Amino acid sequence: MTATLNQLTPNKHARILSVGAFRPSNLVTNDDLVEAIDSSDEWIRQRTGIITRQRADAETSVLDMAEGAAREALANAGIEASQLGAVIVSTVTFPFATPSAAAALSGRIGASPAPAFDISAACAGYCYGVAQADALVRSGMAEYVLVVGVEKLSDFIDSTERTISFLLGDGAGAVVIGKSEVPGISPSVWGSEGEKWDTISMTNSLLDLRTLALAAEANPGEKAIAAEGTEKLWPTLRQDGPSVFRWAVWEMAKVAKKALDDAGITSDDLAAFLPHQANMRIIDEMVKQLKIPETVVVARDIAESGNTSAASIPLAMHRVLKENPELSGELALQIGFGAGLVFGAQVVVLP
């Protein structure tokens, strides 16, 4: 007779229990950047809506930022790291292919032996992480899951590059996801358009190492070690701006609409809209296409924080709730999209 395998006891629903954030202290204005790209503060504001962006110093690592956001999220959830059933980190700027940032973070915060893994989905990475955490909690594989979006994009910037360098900031946002008596996370709408994978990418550039601020002694084991000489090929971010803009404006509104439909609600039911903080013009156009009412709080964290890729949505959520605490328990639509090209969206109950 064939033995019968034991099965997990599933949970019917999951929700975001808390959010945490880490914002670097270095404030970089448009005026700090314009000379290198032969531009102006006015040009950057008109094209992107960015006034400032926050960037980490050489002594602050990807793990430092992830840890800061994670500890706040855990404290706000009222749980210990040892209770986590999984640690998920979404990032494209951890300087190691292996081991993962999640494994290192798990050790730092005391989450071992929880499984830990990274997601490389750029600006959609956080939404991908939420989809994974939702499934883990509802399946019964984990009681609590930590999802962190973290980027130190300043390590991968060519300051003279005009397509993306002036957009980028650093930071980390984290959420704890656990079981719920009522639906707290809608079905995820996610996917990719891989034929457009090279519209946003890292390309090796010949850079003056002194401009990278990557001193190995600042963070042993995490910083890139400079080779002999003053110049070296270094991966830097670039994008086909017009193509990305058109894709984000026209295609992502469709994804956001499907997320609303799959959640069984309309934009009138939302209290907040948390789009990836890529560009203020993209955000404003999505608001128009989705017919989002003026009563809905729209996250525009990009004005002060810049584009922080995988960290942008949880950072935006953190700011929205700090400025509007009455939104706790209300519905928000979140959507991430970026390099890959990849996308992900869900309607969530705000923590």
C-alpha cells in the first residue's frame, strides 16, 4: 500500500501587517548633477518631477539599508525575526551573485534558519516578492514573511550619462506579510515582455574609479575592490528613455486596470495609489487613464527620493501612511514595472 503524504494546513488569506523604511541621509539636488550632464534643474523637474534624491555614502551598504528597513517593519508588526518563515530581498544592486542578500540579511537580523532568497526583477521586484509571500503564507509554508526592496543605485551610475543617471536614488523599504481573516492581497497580475529586455540594462563603461566611492575598506566583503590604476570597466545603468516611457504609460495602465478587475473593485474604491516611482509624468498619466478620483492619495515620493527601483513602492507606502495614518486598513493599488521588461501589480489592504 502506498503511504499517504502529510499536507500543510493552508491559510485562507494573507495581508501586509507592517511597513518599514531606510532613507539615506545624503540629499542630492538637481543642481548637484546638472553640470555633468549639461542640463538644468528646470529640465530635470519638467521631465521627471524630481527635485532631490537620497543617496547612500560609501560606508552605507545594501545590507545596512535592508537591515534598517527590516528592523522597523518587524517592530511595527510586533514580531521577532525568529518567527519569520521566509526572507525575500528584491534587489539588482547587491554586489555579489552569491551568496544572496537575503541570506546575509537573515543572519544579521536573527531570522535563521528561515529560507532566504533574492529576486532580480528590478522595479517590479517588490511586487514579485509580495506575490511570493502571499502564496507562502496562504499555502501554510510560512506564518510570517519579510519582503525587502533595496537598492544602492548610486554604485552603478555614470554621472555623465543622460538617460537615467539623474533619476536614481538609494534606499530600502520592507513589509511583513502574515495570515488574515479577510482578503488582504488580491490576485497578482504579473509578467514580462522579454523581447524588450535590453531597453533598460547595465552596460560596462570606462570610469574613473575615484568617482565611484567604492573603497573596499569601507565595507569589507561587500564593496568592489579597485584594480590597479585609475580607470576600470564598470557596469552602469542605461535606458532607451522614449521606449520605456511609452511602454510604461500605455501598457502599464492596462496591467493596473486588470489588477483592479481581478480584485473585484474599481478605482473609486481605492484610498491610495502606489505606482513605481519612475517618473512623475508617468504617474500623472496613469492617474488619468485609470480615472483615479481626486479623493485617492497618489504617492509622489519620487519628488524627494528619486527612482529607487525595487525599493520605491514600499518607500512610497511608508511615506503615504506617515503623512496619512487614517489610511491604515484601506485599499491601495500598487504596481511595479521596469527592466526586463517586467511588471507586477496587486490591490492590498494598507497596514
